[in-house]
Amino acid sequence: MNFRSTRSNECVSPSFALLHGLAQDGGLYVPETFPENVLSYADLAGKSYQDIAAVVMSHFFTNFTDDERKKMIAAAYNDTTFRDDRIVPLHSIDTDLSISELFHGRTLAFKDLALSLFPYLLTAAKKQEQEEREILILTATSGDTGKAALEGFKDVAGTNIMVFYPSEGVSPMQKQQMQKQEGKNVKVSAIHGNFDDAQSFLKRVFTNQEVNDYANQKGVLFSSANSINIGRLFPQIAYYVSTYVSLVDDGAIAADEPFDVVVPTGNFGNILAGFFAKKMGVPIHQLICASNKNNVLTDFFETGVYDMNRQFYTTDSPSMDILLSSNFERFLFYVAKGDCTKVAQWEKDLQDTGKMAVSADELAELRRNFIGGWVDDDETEAVINHVYNDFGYLLDPHTAVAYGVFLNRHKQGLDQGRHTVIMATAHPYKFPPTICKALALPAQDDPFAMLEEIRGITSMALPKPLLDLKDKAVRFRDSIPKEDMKSAVLSFVDTIAATKK
């Protein structure tokens, strides 16, 4: 399996794509030939999450042997890295609705499911490519990716990581997780801007020859831990496959019965992994893209026009506060049926005008797989309150967005009686101010005091990663103008080079 760019015929090995993250022409890497209809329940029944991940990864990372992949997977998914031995447990709300819990990893977010494996993939790829430079992982985060990437790459030999997050665009708990990050090879900085600002800057870094030449002279190679990197994206397919197997095992659906999936998404990587699972044979009928008030994706699935020229909102669901969804380019590649010239033009339109559009026929075709919906903060908080009081189940704000979109569709009969799965992306305790507001608990300045309020009425134990976080010292207080990101990166490059002398 080789990987090609979404914007040209550039084609590279899996190890090269893992190391470099972004194609040289600025495009994203996709499989040269996608492995369609290669999965079935009969072949997956009885397999553990680790076994399922090995099957999925065998179709993409063919540069590694079966034994190499299995060793990496065993190191990534175990009782040290995940609190539940099922890795992704399934919670039943009623006969027609299940919740797939993706938040049992080290940082309590779905990003752990890929970022526990990615460091092993990257380290092995570096060895295959005989790459002797230090790797510098540059990462933009809207909340969860940053901490998961920092934890995954903490003290990994030959690798360093630098994370940028919007100073006013993450929850207090997410901020504490990043500011208190341990590790000798990590660097964290807030920026005065939003996630789109950080992500756009980092994309430019990867294709800036001057910056890359400087890093090369210092013995440093840039890479990414965002889902633009195949090492982040393709491991996410496994949890959709695992969810499907669990649904059948639990008797919620028959082996070949179609079901719907609702995914809260901002950068489009999570839901794109679901699309890839469907292409591989998982009988997903409809992928429902759930958005908050930054509903650029909802509008696209309704009209076929992606228009970023709109107000940006800071919401209760900060990991979805995104207007420029990076993985959307990969999706457009499949909408265009592999026409990289068309994709390159669409991306140019977005860059030049903030707007692009697909044809009416293309919109009709993509709507066979995707549909969008959105809810605002008031609805999000009402959903958290409703689900807790009616079912005794506490949702985080992102999963509540997905649940709200499900409820709106269900009331209209749009699910047509199909079983629906909501992908739960984070532990609710990562968002104490919103949970307190939703449950009518007093707001406080200290997020840990708010967690005690929540725990007092829910009796839900404080997860060890947050319990341990409380008494750790703040290490990273930097908050810089977004225009200073380049100098911050170059300064860290200098630090890495000096350390290795």
C-alpha cells in the first residue's frame, strides 16, 4: 500500500507519509487504492479490540510485518493506557440507541485511541526511512488533541512535540492538562487566536522551504500529530469496526443490518474514519455530522457550499470550534472520485475566497452517506440535563451535541427505525463549567471544586488522570500573538539542536 496526495500524483510509501505528515504539494495523503469491502462480521466475531486493530492496520501499513504491527498494538492498548479492558465499551440507552465510549484512555478523550498507537508507528517509520534527524511534532489543538499527543510522545526518544492552543478556546480542565504536561521533550504555548489560526499556520510551516531548510540545518524534521497525518487518522477506523462487532455481539443489530452513526466533529477526522470503515465493509447507513453553532459543515451538507466567511463562535463544545476542517480535503478527494485537479482547485477557492462549492450531482451523491445537523449551547446544556435526569448517564458537551442532533432527527422520524450509535468523544469531567451549568450547580473559579460538586450528586468517581492532575505544577504559561508562532517554533528548534550537541 502506497499513499498519494489529494492534490497531485505524488505517491510515497507509508513510512514516508507517517514521517512527513503533509504531502509536499500541501495536499493530504490517501491510500493509492482504497481497500473496499474487506471486512465482515464473520471474520471479526470473537476478536478483541487489539485483534480488530491489527486486521484494520494490515490493510494500510503494509510496510510493517504482522508481528511488528501486533507488537505496536499490544503496547498501545493495554491496562496501562486504557482504564477499560474492552478499550471501547458500548453503553445502551434503549433498544434503538447506543453510545460508543471513546474516552477511556490516558487523557479521557477519543484522541487517545489513535495517539496511543501513533508514536510506535512513527518511531518504526523513522527507522525504516533511516532518518537520523530529530523529529519535531507540531500540533494545533482545539482542546483534546494537544494533551493526547503530548502524553503519547512524552519522552519518546528522537522525538519532540510542540503544541499550540487558543488561549480562550479550551475548557479550564483541558488548559490545565496541557499547562501541567510532564516530559523533557515537550513544549506548549497558548496563542491569541482560534484553532483555525493555529492550524493554518502549521500547514504553512510544513510547506515553507525557508523554515524547513533552517530546521534541517539544525538536524530537525517537522511532522504532525493532527489527523492530517495518516498515523492519526487510520487507527481511528478500528473503533468503528469494534463498535459494529459489539452491536452484533450484544444483539442490538443483525450481522449485516445497517445502522446510523452520529459523530460530533469539527476537524472532520473522526467522522471521516467512520466513512472509511463503511467503505471497508461496516454496514453504516448514514453518517450524521453533528456541529455546534460553528455549523459550516451542516450548511455544506445542506447546500453543497462550504463557506468560511462567517462569525466564529466560542462555545460549550470547544473541540468543535473550527471553521476550516482539515480532513475535509480528504473527503473532497472521494467526492471528486479521485480527481486531484478538482480537489486542488476547490482548496485554492477556499484559500482565496473562503468558499468552495460542489455540483448538484456531487451533493446528491455525498448525501447518500452524509447528513448534517447542529445545536446551540442552550440545547447542548438541555440535552446534558435531560439525559442525566432521565437515564442517569452524564454526557460531555461534544457528545451532547451529537445526542441533540439525534433527538431532532428522531422526532422527525428521519432515522426510519434504524439503530443509532452516538460516538462519545470525551469524559464529561473534562468540562466542569458546562456540566455545572447544565445540572444547575453553582459555578466556581476552581475547576476541581466544580468537579467535587458534580461528583457529589452523580457519585461518578474522579478519574485518576484528573485526580493526579490536581496537585501538579504548571509548567507552561506562554501566551503569544499568533504572529509570533513562527519565531516560537524556530526557538524550540534551536533548543532541540542545543540539547543534542
